[in-house]
Amino acid sequence: MKIKKNTYKNTAILILLTLLVIIYLSPLGMMVLNAFKSYNEIMTDVLSWPKKLTFKNFATVFSDMNYPKVFINTLLVTVIGVGGIVLLGSMAGYKMARNKSRYSRLSFLYCIMPMMVPFQSFMITLVVIARKLGMTNSLPGLGIIYWGLGTPMAIFLYQGFTKTIPYELEEAAIIEGCTGLPLFFKVIFPLLKSVTASVIVVNVMWIWNDFLLPLLIIGGSKSSKTLQLAAYSFMGQYKSEWQNIMAAAILIIIPALVIYLIFQKHIIKGLVAGAVKG
């Protein structure tokens, strides 16, 4: 009797989870469905199947967005942003984990506090400072700004993960004459592979899909547009080209999805280790 009850319970949970997955993925399914439809079909019935599959929307988006150019722009910003976050976060997190002074805990809390501050509360001030430093309308400038926004979370994860690394490994390296930066990059950093993969994926997904910060920093600059800003050009004041917007969304998602699939096996391990030990 107990086995039957457990079976019914597991079946009910499975059905519930399946329904939740379907509900959660339904917007994505609608996006894919409407990317292959004409504007008139979408306006007639957004939930209907396409009468005839067409790739014209993707060709139009590829051309009008100047996809290769904006793809390179977005890739440049993402590489600069993620590279800086990984470098600064790993070095700071390692130092804070190993430095056991009376102020180490206070400095750690000070560094991760920005995670609790909403971006909207300081975005105007950020834009003003960025303009004074000459970082607006600049792709490298946008990438550098992401350092300050993403490093607190990276420090939190790296600091917790570093605590799992035996200090005896560092002592052995020091005895062999490896100290300072060579000690970190040759001995410690390779051991941070799991949490580094987590930091890379989380920040790639964030920076690649971010719209608000590029809009504030890049604005209407045609030469420095990212994928998100280029896709926004299909939104008009009186008419929105929904078929092109859906197609553009798919072209934007695919590269980020590939990165996620490559690093997915490291994500949970790195996040859990960093969070629990931190």
C-alpha cells in the first residue's frame, strides 16, 4: 500500500513539473513559431501554425541588423566584460579567502554589498560618471563598466570556492620558489575551473542579453550597436515588425545557448561550492 502511495505521489509530482515546464517554455515556443510567419499571420492569430514556413524573416533581419557587425560588437563587449570579471573576481576572492586579518571579513562584505543595490537606483549617476570618463559610445568602455557590476558576485563565488583548496598546495609551491602572481596563475587558478565556468556562463548570459546598460552607454550610435539595440530598431512608434523581432530574438539566443551547453556540467558544481563555502 505504501509503495502504491509513493507511486501515485511521484506520478502527480511528475505531471505537475511537466505542466510547469510547458508553461515556462511556452513563450519560447511562441517566439519560434512566429519567427516563421508573416506579419499578417501574426496579427491574425499569434497561436496558429504557419501556413507556409518561410526563412524570409531571418534573411531580412540578417541584412537590416547588419548581423555580422553587431555580432562582433556584442562579442567584443562580452569578452572584455567577462574577462575582467573573471580576472578581478578570482584574484580578489582568493586574496580575501587567504587573508585572515581583523578587517578581511569587513572588506569582503564591502565588496559584495553592491549585489544588493538595484541597478536602477544608481544608473543615472553611472552614466554621468561614464560620460565624464569618456566611456560612452565606446564598446571597450561598456565592457569595462560591466567589471564593476559583475565583480561582486564573482568575488562571492571565488572566495567561497578558494576555501575548499588545501593550503598545503600553496605551501608546497612556495617551498619550490613559486610565489606571488605565478603562484596564483600556475597553482590556484587552474583549480578554480568549476567556479570559473560558472562565472563565465552566468556573466555571458547576462552581458550578451543585456539591453538597458548598452542603451544608456551606447545609445543611438550606429557603429557601436549591440545585438539587443539592433533588434530594438524593429520596434516602431506606430508599428512593430513582430515577425522580424521574433527572428532576431532567435539569432541572439543561439550563441548564448551554445556557450551554456558547453559549460553546463560545471555550472551547478561551481555555484553550489561557492555559495555553501562562502
